[in-house]
Amino acid sequence: MTTQSEIIAHTEKVSAHNYSPLPVVLSRGEGVWVWDVDGKKYLDCLSGYSSLNQGHRHPAIIDALVQQAGQLTMTSRAFYNDRMGPFLDRLCGLAGMDMALPMNTGMEAVETAIKIARRWAYRIKGVEADKAEIIVCEENFHGRTTTIISFSSELQYKDGFGPLTPGFKIIPFGDAAALEAAITPNTAAFMVEPIQGEAGINIPPEGFLAEARRICSEHNVLFIADEIQTGLARTGRMFCYQHDDGAKPDMLVVGKALGGGVYPVSATLASAEIMNVIQPGDHGSTFGGNPLAAAVADRALQVIVDEKLADRSRELGEYLLDRLRGIRSNKIREIRGRGLFVGIEVEPEAGLAREYCERLVDLGVLTKDTHKQVMRLAPPLVIEKAELDWLLERLESVF
């Protein structure tokens, strides 16, 4: 198997069809660029759904990976290791939280947050057993486990996977009045993405997160921010909720870029009071907090801070949005975004966003569509202004 078509055909034969990839076979990556098996070069404008904020194979992160792999890779949580503590100390310091529970994937961290919120409701708030409710938003995307799809408003995610998990209420995204109206004495938490990525880079009204924080505090409800995609400098701040003054959550969920694009790492963070509702045996993961993951994530965080990637995302994001809004095209309905987290909504009459993504492949640009009409742009935060100009030329040509 040497040609792209042969590799694609073989992959489709042996792999479950749970994705619909663009027809390009990648074999190498460096910084903001990737190459296919034929040697063609592409600008990566998806970043593994924000897993590659630091770029492909960042030298410092690869160095941490290799060094740790030469010493100790896995212990399980049956024993302590010398890397998890320093990693969590750095993460908690950046987040302003007391404690963290490390896991592997984003949806594991979301499941962790759900379990902690429910346990807190029963042990601390005094909700009657098995009555706890969690409020979420329409068009949310927090993962695809059975529990998580149970509170999705996307019918495809739920079709054929019942019976679904109860205990969730759905409100319109960005509607503070609806949040307050949905709260009952049984409400444990409100969980929200500060910007909805999978839904099409949906940004809530200004001040919504701060108002949600106020409402949750007033009603003794935990405010949970899912920053798996929006966190770790993607939107121009270390965490997206920081764009709203007074919006600090009770629990923070992070993943993706936490692993520096080389290893799956996630975590749920909270105060000691909240986190201490979990005791030995209540929750865990064989690989969660393993020394290889901890070494990689610690270095991934260091790179974000040392290279001021949040500042880069803010400055370059403003430039990108300004230039995109200057494109005069009747094919574009709306441009929206924050930092280097941008959505281009295509007019339905102009076709599907995937058609434009496919045209960009031919021009050496990789991105992906979502919800049929939106093209996402989320390049690695190490991208240079000249590379954004190169991208903009190609975007203008397809629109």
C-alpha cells in the first residue's frame, strides 16, 4: 500500500466508520505544517481539534517525552510517581485551583466532573439520593460516552444508544434567565462550554459567563466550565472564561492541548472542599496521572507560558478575524470567533462547508466542517503572521 487511495481503501476496510475524514493521508508534521504520503505540504488549521496548540512535535515537548520514556512510563495509581505531583502543581497554579484529578481523554474528565458534582450534591448540599440534576446547554458537545450523549441535543448522537442516562436539563446556550428558571433544590451543577466549538464556534452574549457564575453562587449550584477545546490559550487567554470578569468556575475541565499533541492527558480541577468528596476507590483510571503523561503535560504547559501563546492567539486572532471580515463574498453568512478559534458560516444557498474544505485541501490547507454550514479555523498557536496571510489568500480564492 503506497498510494493514498490504497491506504484509504484499506483503512476503511479495517476501521469502524465512525468518522468521515477528508481524503488526505498524513505521514509527517512539524510546527504548523503536515505532509501527506506523497510529500505534499499542508497548513494544519484544525490542530487536532485544539490538541496541537503548541504545534506538531514541539521540540521541548518531544524532549520531555523521550527523556521520560527512557526512565519510567507507567506505574498505575497503585504507587506514587515523581512526575504527577509537579505536573498537577503547575496546572493548579495556572488555573487557580486547589486540586486536580488526572485522566486521559476529555470525555473521561467530563464524566469525572459529573460524578464529583453529583457526590458533592449529596454529601455537601444535601440533595436527596439519586435526585441530583445537572443543567447543560443546547448544542453542547462534551463527548460521546453513554452518559454524555444522554444530555446532547444532537439526535444522531443518541439514536440507537438508549436507554439514556437521566438527571439532566437542557437550556438555550447563553440564556441566563433560562438557567435561573431551570434551577431547583435538586440542581447540583451547571456545565457549559465558554464557546461551543463543535456547534460551530458559537459565542454567548457578553457577560453571560459572569452572570451564570452569579446565579450559580446565589443558588448553591456548582459552575463547571468545560475548557477542553477553548482552554490553554486557544481563545487569547489561558482559559476562555477569563474573558468575563468574575466568571471563575467551581470546576474546570481540561484536555486536548494538555497533552501537547503527543499524548492523551486530561484533568478535572476544583477546590479542596469539592474534590475531597472523592475518596480512594470512588473513581480512577489505570493510566491517569502516569509518569509519561505527567512529564509531557508539565512541559506542554511550560511551553504555553514561556512562549506566551495566549498573547499570540489574541493578537493573531484579532488580525485573522479582521482580514476575514474584509472578504467580500455572498457565500459567507457570518464570521465569528475569539483568538485563533474561528468559524466561517457558509450561506446554505452556497453549498455545504465541507465542499469548501475539500477545495482548500487542493490548495494545501487542512480544516474541517461542522454542523454542515460552518468551517472551523484553529491553527496551532505558534503560527506566524506570514503564514496567516498565506492562508487568507487561499480562503479568499475559495470564497
